[in-house]
Amino acid sequence: MTKQVRAWQRMLSGRRLDLLDPSPLDIEIEDIAHGLARVARWNGQTKGAHAFSVAQHCVVVERLAVELSPSGLTREARLMALLHDGPEYVVGDLISPFKAAVGISYKSLELKLMAAIHLRFGLPPKPPAALEKLFKRADLLSAYHEATQLAGFEVDEAKKIFGAPPAALKTPRLTPLPTAEAQALFLERFRKLSV
């Protein structure tokens, strides 16, 4: 008899999340915030006493998406921007070069988790293409600022990799927060957008 491989993770909320077939019913925002606040961007290769967490990154991306959208964003769109890296609370933050090496199966897992997260919070399983493009631009802008302020990149190198930020855009000041503060920041933003 072949032993079945376990493909679920127990969350601190008590939920048991099946990674291969995630159910929206097994997703809690507190688990997401807890996990994202403990996942380091740049594999932890950043300046400061604390890692710059994915939770902080998500808050920055949501703010940048709003700034990039001249006509404004709906509450729903802002919530999708905040949750754009939601699956990383379970799978971690693989750096882009590693994601490319892992391939399509990893992306498929990420997309399933994202759809379940969106459904859990009353969002469409997949953002419209225009919003995905906006979120990707905001994500790259956040990466540019993280790279130059925290990860030791020279400005010219960051511009080549992530693109130059628009001159009119406010430059966010990035300070890595302790885990509990990053978690609270993410939850506060989520709750403001969920009313």
C-alpha cells in the first residue's frame, strides 16, 4: 500500500488548508496576516533589524495601485491589491528567478490559492486583466523602492530590472517593522477595506 502524501497545512486558527484543493471556507484573514508578516521579502536580504515582510509589501502595493490609478479604485479593487500576494502566507515568497526555475506547477498552485482567498472575501476568483496589469506595475514599483532602500541595489540596476518610478509618484519611506507591527498594519488595512 502506498502512503498518501500530506498536502494540507494546519493553520493557527485551527483550519486545515488543503494546498492542492483549497477551500475558501478554510481561509481566515488572521492566518493570512500572521503568515505574511513572517515571510521576508528578498529572502531576508534587507537592511535593518527586522525583515521587510510580505505583509508590509502588500500594504505598499495597495497604496501605489491607488496612486497609479487616476480615476481611483473601488474598495473591491483595493482589497484585491492588498491581497495580491495572499498565497504567500502558505507557500512563502519565492524570488522571481526561483519561481521561473520551479515552473508552471508552482504558478498553478498559487492561482488556486489566490482564487480561494478571493472567494473567501467576496471577490471574483481572478481580477480583470486591467487590474492585474495595474497590480503588477504597483508590485514592480514597490520592488524598485525595496531594492534601492533596503536590498542594496544601485538605482540604475533597479531601473533596468523593475522600471523607473514615475516622477510624480510619491516615494514611500520603507522601514522594516517587527512582525507583530507588520501583522497589525496588514489587518488594519484589510479591515478598513472590508467595511
